[in-house]
Amino acid sequence: MGRGRCGTGDSSFDVPEAPPPAGQSVCVGHDANAERATSTSVVIVGAGVAGLTIGRLLRTAGVDCVVLETESRQFIEQRPRAGFIEEWVVRALERHGLADGLLAHATPQSECEFRMDGARYVFRYGELSGHHHFVYPQQLLVTDLVRAYADDAGGPVHFGVTDVALHGLDTAQPSVSFTASETGERHVITCDFIAGCDGARGVSRHAVPEGAMRVIRHDFGVGWMAILAEAPPSSSHALFGLHPHGLGAFMHRSPDISRYYLEVPAGDSPDNWPHERVWSELRERLEVPGAEPLVEGELLEKRVLDMHNYVVEPMSYGRLHLAGDSAHLLAPVGAKGMNAALHDAFLLTDALLAHYEQGDDSRLAGYSDDALRRVWQYQEFNQWLAEIMHGPSSGDPFRAQVAAARLRRMVDSATNGASVAGLYIGIDADH
């Protein structure tokens, strides 16, 4: 296929794996009811960080694309999500002119602290790796990317679409149909490729015939209650309290908003956790002698996350290529989800550009294997770190002592610490 011309067409761990919502079709035939037919080179389903990054980079290279999103623009720009971005991701965004807001407002992080049995263990991964994290809430990055794609580059995007369906994935000319929110009109867009970036509950993965992809899943057997508090940061770096009651964690979000996590029983309800109980448990699990007390404030959000990981193999079927949570979910143990999604986005964009600019399809053929290599490294690190975080509350003395030994080795041994630091910051994730 040749390169498309721009402008001819009219982007988390916050949700569990689930079928698409009611009213969203996953049909793989043709849409005979479509009222308006157009064409483009790439249809991108989902306006998250992966979809919007792919769209902006394709648009910049002159490849025509259209982004479809079931939510409103206001919703995706305000929805609280992840916040830790690895430095290699920031530098990649910077090379493409997509990091101005991030670099102007993000907070760098180069160490984190574990607290256990009244002791403090500071892990200085910045010194060990030479790199650091940036703290920039995902909704702010989404806002930047929407502006870069839709406003600055004039990229076509449909918000609030319904009844999205993917057709002809194993043909040379697939298509996507949807109902436009503004008019209620049924559209069908034929294309060369579809990028499925619509997350765990989206339609893209579910449009693949049964048996063509497998979902490999791991359940941790616990829940994490994600809490947003209207409170200044309690520390200059992330805190992890390893406690028999369960993990307690603090992470930066902004000068006035803090993210906390509490390990809770699987299936627990936020209704069981009133204001005072939340802060009492956070104090119990996180405060230790010699440390500043937590800064408390109004609880703006409480959600219980089902702690599990999954990986979809392969990440491609015919002309459909999955990216981000459509293809893999990483529980927020190691802050990897957004970074994995953006790694997918860069890989898939490079593969699509090789197709349009050089007629080389080898990268598209290898996209799934290339992406999964890093995904599985991230999964392995998540699993390793989760044992430190969950071992002390497992009720198993053996697991608790193994977790303590693992933590001490990570902090006390420069050799072992450097290895962990490289994985934590993402620089060793392809090996």
C-alpha cells in the first residue's frame, strides 16, 4: 500500500479485563447499515497515550489516520490515571516534540523508600542507574497529546462514538464502523491497518476470532484500594510500607494532590473504608520512627483494583495490531503500564512508517514479538517486586522472610541494586 495523504478522513490499570460494554459490537463482517463511507490509511481505536502518540507521529510523517474514542474529550483529559514515566519514554517523546508540558511541569524522582518493622530502606535507583522517573499524571499527558494531534496537527478524531465494530481484519482492506455522537449517523472507514488502543474493555481484541489469540493471566489474590487525597506530598519520594496488615504506599501526583494505595482483601468495597479508617491504616503501615507524619486531607477518590496481570499473545491478527492495555495489563506494582503502552506505540509507528516509506513489512510482521519481549520483562519485574510488597502480609512466615531478604539485598548490595534499578527505570527491559 502507498502512503495516505493527511486530512482525507473525517487515543491502565484502572479497569478490570472485561468484554466490551453493552452497545459495542465486535462484528467482523461488513456493516451493511453504514450511511457514510470514507477511507484512510490507519484507523486508531482509542484515544489514550498509545493511540494519540501513534496518531501524532503518523500525522507528522504524512500518513493519513483517524482516531476513534468512545468517551468525550473532557472525560479523557480529566480521568485520573498513572503518573510515573520512565526517562527513556520522556526522551523519546522529547525527540518528537511531545514533551514540552511534561518537561515544564513534571517532578523528577530518583529514589524510593521501603519501610518495614520500624526501619527505613532507601533505594537510590537514580544513583545506581544514572536515570530517573518523571511524575506527570497520565491525564495531563493525554491532554498534551490530544492538543498535539487534533489541535496543532489537525488530526481527525471522533469523540463519543458508539457501536464500534471491526470488519475484515484478515483481508487487505479492513474497516471500522461506528455511530457518530454529533449526528447519530452510521460511518464506515476502510483502511490499510487498524491500531487497537482501546484498553482492557475495548472492542479491538474481542473482534479477533476465538482461538487466534490467547490471554495469559496471573491473579495476585489481593486488591489495592487506589486513593486520591487533597493533600500535599508526604515525602519527596515514593513510600512503600511493608506491613502484616498489607501494603501501604504513597506516590506523588501534584503539589496539592497525593496518590495512596492500601492493600485490601480481593473484592473489598470502598464503602468499607470511611475517611478515618483509611488514614488510620495508612498511618499504621507507613509511619515509622524518625519520619515525618503523613499529610492528611480530604479523600477525593477511592477505588478497589483487582490486582492481576495479563498478556495477549500474539498482539497482531491480520491487519489489526494491539497496543497498550488492549494487549497487556500490568498491576501498578512497578509503575509500568503507561511505559509499556508507549513502548508499543513507538514500535508500531516505526513498523507502519517502514511499510509506507520503504515498502518494508518485516517490522509489522515482527511487531508482536518485539513488543512482547519488553512486556514480559516488565511482567517479570512486576512479579518480583510484588513478592516484596505482598510477602509480609501473606500470612506465610517463609514468604515474609524471603521478601525481607530480597529487600535487604536490593538496598545493601550495589551489584544487585544496580540490576534492579535498571529494570525499575526500564533501561534493561529488552534484555
